[in-house]
Amino acid sequence: MKKLSVAESELHIPEIALGCMRISEMPVKAVGDLLRTSLEQGINFFDHADIYGGGKSEEVFAGAVREQKIRRDEMILQSKCGIREGFFDFSRDHILNSVEGILKRLDTDFLDILLLHRPDTLVEPEEVAEAFDLLHKSGKVRHFGVSNQNPMQLELLNRYVRQPLIFNQLQLSLMRSGMIDGGLNVNMKVPASVDHDGSILDYCRLNAITIQAWSPFQYGFFEGVFVGNEKFPELNAVLERLAGEYGVTPSAIAVAWILRHPAGIQAIIGTTKPERVEEIAAASSVVLTRQQWYELYRAAGNILP
């Protein structure tokens, strides 16, 4: 598994991470098998959030870690906070209370990374800064980032927060490529030219922020997966052909498309099956050519200007 060096940190992370949103109802043993397989494939980065399974995902994960006797120094643990029922909350007290709950459920003394989960338009950045200072000084959180935030939201936080914001978790896939589309259709009067995200891809590259791509197999917003979906015959034909050429699965090719981007993007996969982890991990050994990358992009329904 190839590693990514994260700027302004000592972190060297696998370019594929395991998202733990769907493990809340799984037996501990099954989760243990999933974690062990992930580690064997070089995937030691695990992504959580306090809302996943109402906190149950973190509890089940901790039970699996104990069952498998996995050492804390074998794992990079990330969690997120800020989403509450019906609203967002980046207040000082909520951040601090959320982290206490996360640490208890994960049965750990510290998080490697804490992300603010989606934007809170009522954010008071001074409160975020105070919470981050307390968490960092106490050793409870070592690094910080955000999810689904645009450049100006990051700039606002950066004016007050003393710790570098080194991650931004954003939805990206072959069928959800808005942050790429706008940059390819500059000075055009076509739908793809609309920049919905404030050039977030270029902003993160300029500021050495590692993008984490969530839902790498989804089209739309949780509408379903595109791999093997008869709605997308042209894309799947190209995925199948390239999978045969590289000796991997179409899912691995879909992830390899993300990893090929020079921004150094980390893909977060949400599978619950060990065999799928093995299949997708093979993406790390695939380096698509520029021609293949653009062929996939076009097969996904995009038109180059």
C-alpha cells in the first residue's frame, strides 16, 4: 500500500482508508475480521464519526480491536463531530463533549485526527479555536481538519485556529466529480463550468491540505453505486476493460482513478466485507495513464471543452 505524507505533520497515511459508518450492526467478530484484513493490506487508517450508528460504530470497532488484540500504535484513528439531530454545532462545549464521548467509545486516550463534520453556518471560530487548543494541549487530539468545506470557510477558521487544518473530507467519484469539472470548463457557458465549491481542489493543493474522497463508488448523493450498474453501460465497459488489463476488479479501477490525481487524494472506502477490502486495496498498485484517466472521465458522461 502506497503512503501519503501529510504536510505539517508526522503522518504517513495509506492512500486508501477504511470508513466505519456501516459497522454498527455487525458482530464484533466480523468487524475484527474486517480490521485484520485491512491491516494485512496496509490499510491502518480508520475513519469514524460520532453520529455513525449513533455512536455504536465506534463501540463495535473498539470491541473488535480488543478481540483482535490490535495495538493502538498499529492504527491511525480519525473521527468527526458537529452534526446533531436537525442542526450543526461547532460550539466549544459540543466539540469538547463530543471528543470525550468518542474517546470513551473507541477506548483510546487520543485521536490522531478530529474533523469538523460539514459546515456550521453559525460557527463562532473563536470557540472552535478554544476547543482545539484544549484538545491539543491535553493530548486528546493530535491533528485537525474539516469535511465538506469550501476555501472561504477554511480561511475563516484559519484566522483563529492555531493548529493547521490538514484534511478536508469531500465527496468525489467518477460519477461525482464536480470539484474537477469546474476546473476543466473555465470560461465556458455549460453546466459543468459552474464552480459550486470555490475551486476547492486547487485551494487544497495550494495549501497542502489532503483531500479525503468519501463515497468513491456512489453516484449522486447516496443514490447508489455506479460499478456494475446497468444505468451506466459505457462507464462500466471501460472499467471492465481496464480491470482486465491490470488484473484487478472494476472497483479497484474506480479507486485508482481517484488515486491517479496529483493532488495526493486519500480514498475512503466503506465496505464491510474483507474480500472487498482485498480487491480494492489492489488499486494502490495501479497507475492509470493520462489517456486512461480521461477516457474514464469521458465514459462517466463528461464532455471535454
